[in-house]
Amino acid sequence: MLNKINKLTLSEFIEVFGNIFENASWVSEKLYKEKPFSNFEDLSNKILDIFENSNYEDKLKILNSHPDLANKAKIGFLTNDSNEEQNNAGLDQCSEEEFNKFNKLNKEYKTKFKFPFILAVAGKNKKEILNNFKVRILNNKEKEFTEANNQVMKIAIIRLKKIQHKNKFS
């Protein structure tokens, strides 16, 4: 199956891997130039390396492309990946009180850090997510930038595994 990946055109490749990093198809464009891949792990390592070796401004752009968690007004505008991830965590089914808590924390967090709160929500519930939010908002900017980037990497790994499983790439 890896042969199939190595034969994809640039547009096909971006269609498959373009949202590994939220709304940052430029990462998959760079990855495309790294073909051929010896296995799916090689592909995964290379895309993660591209992100890790990006400059501060590019990382910040990726952070800022992530949606606020549990933002009722924007639920219909999320990427398919973000929508699925948030829905699986129950963030589309918040009570009015929970939505208000999330909105308040989203505003405070963005004011303090200048990028949205990012958390790999897979396997977490609303309470765990809110608790993470309340703890991380106390971080300083440098520590939180590092943590947000770590969360982006976790999300990327989850999305890569989903693609690998769905397409049976090895």
C-alpha cells in the first residue's frame, strides 16, 4: 500500500495529508518533496520533523489555525478532523453553563497567550478538558507555547494513525 502513497500526485497527496497539521497544507507540500517513503513510519517521522523544525512564526500560524474548543458559534465551520475530534469528546453537547465556561476560558487564554488553547482531546471527556484548561492557563507564555506545540504533535500523530488504519498503509 505504501507504493500507492509514493505514486500520489501532489493534489492527491495534499487531499490525504493536508490537514495533519490544522489548515497547514504547506507542511504536506514539503512532505511530498520527501518522497519516496520507505514505510508509513518514515512518512510520519518526516512530517513531524517538518513541523518540529519550523520557525516560531510558522508554528504560531499553525497554533492560530486551531479552533477554539466547544465554540458553539463555530461548530459548523470546523475542519472535518476537528469537528470529529471535538464531537467524540462530547464538546458539541455541552450545557449552556459548560459552553459559557469554555467561552470564558477561551477568551482568557487567547488574551494571555495570543493563540487558542490546544489539546489532543481524543479519549478525554468535557470535565478532563476543562481541568486541563484551568491548569494550563496558569502557565507562563514560553511553557504554554511548548505545551501547545506538543499537543499539535499529538493531534498530528492521532490523525496519521487514523489515515494509516483507514487506508491500511504500512
